Amino acid sequence: MMKFLASFLVLAVVAQQAYGDFKFKQGDQESSLSIVNELGKQKRTNIEESKSKDDEYQDRNQSRCSLEVPEIPKNWIDMKDACIAGVRHQIQEEINASYQYLAMGAYFARDTVNRGGFAEHFFKSAKEEREHGSKLVEYLSMRGQLTDNVSNLITVPTVAKQEWKDGASALEDALELETKVTRSIRKLIQTCEGKPYNHYHLVDYLTGVYLEEQLHGQRELAGKLTTLKKMMSTHGELGEFLFDKNL
């Protein structure tokens, strides 16, 4: 009888302790669940606030973009159609030359060709031609043009030639390319300086900046081509190799 009572008391103590542990764990679970719910509520609040700010920002931008262009005097915009078309054509010519020079630089930069001097020279020329085109775009903008759609201002050209038998042939093509660009500039000058246009400022800009650089560039290319051909006539491919190292 005494053993039975002792066993019963021990069982009662263990049961009470187990029930206390269960209540404690249940309390922890309820507390964790409460924290998760609170975090979820805070996250939803933050999302709603962010969405509200985005909507407010978009509405503000839409209201800005919907502003009408104010009416101002147009008498200062005095470039005529033929001259404008000529400048746009010249922009395309500069971009065409830039792409052709890029093709030249890429060819001589190949590991199977490996003429670093030629590659650097033609990459530099491509950059210069691209800058020429950019300056003419800036000039049109200064004269009040390019205020509407400019999607047809520049057409991505297709490069006609991508390989050359040697450096001399590439320099010959470069000289021909520069000559073509120079002729195009002269034609533009003739168009814009004749009656009834007389755009003296543009003509002076083209003559003093563009033609000056074109003529110096042509002379420099002609000199390099002469030197290279002399070296190749006496030293063959070794002459081209030495020329490339000093280009």
C-alpha cells in the first residue's frame, strides 16, 4: 500500500511538471506567432506606403511631361531647308567614315594580323570622325533645329570592306575616305554660302574647323603612305612591321 501511494505521488509530480512545460511551450508559440503577425502587418504597411509614394512620383512626372511648349518668337531660327539637309547629310557621312575606320582598327587588332600601330591609328580616326558628327548635331541644336523627331537623323551604316591585304592598302582606302569626306564638306559650304542662304557663320565654322583638319589629315596620310611604300619596296613585310611599330 505504501509503495502504491509513493508511486502515485511521483506520477502526480511528473504530470504537473509536464503540464507546466506544455503551457510554457504553448505560450512561446503564441508569442512567436504574434511577432510574425506583427512583422507581416508592418511589411504590408511599408509596401503600401512605398506604392503610394511611387504613384505620387509618377503622377508628378506625368504632370510635368504634359506641360505644353510655350509660344516664343521663331524669327531667330533662320536656317533654310537645303542647308539643313546638307548638314544632316554631312553628319551621316562622318558616321559612315567612323564605322569604316572601326572596321579597319578591328581588322588590324586581330591576333592573326597583330598590327597594333595600325589598329590604334584607325581606332583614333574612328573616334575623331564620330566627334565631327557630334559637333554638327550640336550645331543644329544651337540653330534651333532637332526640336522634333530625330529618329531619322542617323542611319547605322553597313561597312563595305572588312579586310585588307596589307597596311598600304588600308592607308590608301583611308586617304580615299578622307578625300570623300572633304568633297562632301566643300559641297555643303557651297550650298550654305550661296544665295539665298548666306549662312556666313556655318560656312566660317566648316571652313575654319572642318576643312582645316581635313586638309592636314589628308597630307599626313599621304606622307605616311609614301613612307610605308618605300619601306616595303626595300624591306618587304619587315618594312611594314617596322613602320607599324613607329606609327
